[in-house]
Amino acid sequence: MLQPYTQRVVDIIKKIPEGKVMTYGQIAGLAGSSRGARQVVRILHSLSSAHQLPWHRVVNAKGEIAIQEDESRMLQRHMLEAEGVYIGINGMIDLEEYRHEPDIPPDR
DNA sequence: CTAATGACGTCCG
DNA sequence: TCGGACGCCATTA
């Protein structure tokens, strides 16, 4: 069993639809800790492969791909473009257009 | 109990 | 506008 907070983060990430993205801070807030972005990072590191998580739909607050490692960074970019998410010349995604807004409000 | 981790966010010069 | 310092915090060791 996963810890409660971890479980909520996982559930939220799994609900991000194709062609949309969410930021770390946004996910953390919906899970109950608006400043828990770093937990989301840890979760992606430890559970992305085991839980069928669409990790590529998670980007930082600026709309950039957060990962530094080149291989995975390009992979993520391709995955997003394949879903119709256009990434600008500076590596920026237009959050106004692609950010996923769940109907459920943040509980904290 | 403390220390470390981490693909972040925000403030300030 | 940009980069660096610092804050943050659930979870694990």
C-alpha cells in the first residue's frame, strides 16, 4: 500500500488526458500540499515505471520539460508532440492552451 | 529521533 | 529578463 499523499498524487497523474499537461505544483496542490512539488518529483522517480503513469505529461511551472538527462528529455518531447502538444522554439509549452484543469478543486 | 532525497517554486539582486 | 540562493516537505534509510 502506498501512503495516502502518494496515492492521491498517483491518482491525479493517471487522470491527465492525452494532449494535456499538468505542472508539479498543480498536482501537489490538488493532492493536498500546495508546496509539495518535490514529493511529486520523488514519486515520478520511484513509481513512474511501475504504475503506468503518463509521466511525460508532467512539466514544471514554466511549461518546460523538467528532466535534464538528454535521452529521456527527447523521448518526453516526442511523446507529447505525438499527442498533439506543440512545444515552442524555446522548449516551452503554452500552458494556457494545454494545462489540464480538473473539475475537483484543491482541498488545501 | 536525524539525514538524505528530489524531473520544483519563488523571491531577489 | 535571468540566474542563483533558498524554502519546502512526504517519504525512506
